Amino acid sequence: MTRVRDLQPGQQFVLKRSGDRYEFIGHKRDTPGGTQYVVLRSGFARPTTLHHSCHIIIKETGNG
């Protein structure tokens, strides 16, 4: 099973629980709450964060 913590910056993925599409931006270490995994949800302008163990499906590049 693939999780958010396994991604490289720039990878696109679908969150299994909701079906929403995201792009992984990167991670911020040494924050008060620990490491934050920063993502950009498709159709939204502001980045947000996801929990490191969220289950995801990596989108293949190429044919849509």
C-alpha cells in the first residue's frame, strides 16, 4: 500500500478515502506538530497538508 510519506515532490496522486486528486509539493520538518506533508488539491489555489499514513494511488504520467 502506498502512503503520502512515500512520495517524491511533483508526484500526482489520488487520495483513496475521497477520490480527490492532489500533487505532492514536499514536506516541512521541525514544525511544532512534527513533519508536515504539503500537497496541492486539484482545483484549489492554496496548499494544504495530509497525514503521513494516508492511503493513496499514484497517478501514472502519460495517458491521462
